[in-house]
Amino acid sequence: MARTFTLDEARALLPEILAIAEEIIPLRADLAAGARAQRQGDPQANLADVKAMEAQLSHLLDRLGELGLEVKGWAPILVDLPVVVAGREVLVCWLEGDRALEWYHDRDDGFAGRRPLGSAF
């Protein structure tokens, strides 16, 4: 069963989410550059390095999942946190670049249904 959070618990995770994101962002860029160099046959491109970066990216995304977050994307990073607010379960979502948890949506609505947290709670 998926973990659910209170809004305060979700907000308390934000520093850890941001820290992991700060590791993912440059790694993702390095991985893209390494994969491109590999495809173009660059003799300096090392397949082992690309595979190591892929493994590190996977590890970081797994860390987000271990926190109880649902990872929806990694370019850009998008995670949902199942939160019970006012007796209702919603998904509070964090998108790369956000500095706070300010948006939510119903599970069935997805990202397109995002609304500001203050709009209903």
C-alpha cells in the first residue's frame, strides 16, 4: 500500500526532494552529453561512464520513491506525494524549479488538473 502524508509531512520532505533534484539535474545533463558523444562515435566517450551515470540516475530516482513519492518524470523532474488534506486524498505535485509544494491534483486528473493548494483547502 502506498504511503500517504499529511501536508506538513509532505512539506517537511521538500529539503530532501530539492537536495536529490540538485544531484539529478547536472547528472542528467552529463548523461545526455555522454550518450550523444557515444552515438556520434566520439573516441573520448566511454560506455562504462555512461552506464555508471545511468545507474546513479536510477539510484537517485529510487531514493525519491523510497521517500514515498511517485516519480512521474525525470526530465523535468516531476513527483507526486499522496496527501490527505481536509479528509480527502490528493496528489501534491512538485515540478523541477518549484521552491515549495503549492500544487495538487486528483489522481484521475493528472498534471493537467493541477490547482493551487490554497484554492480548495
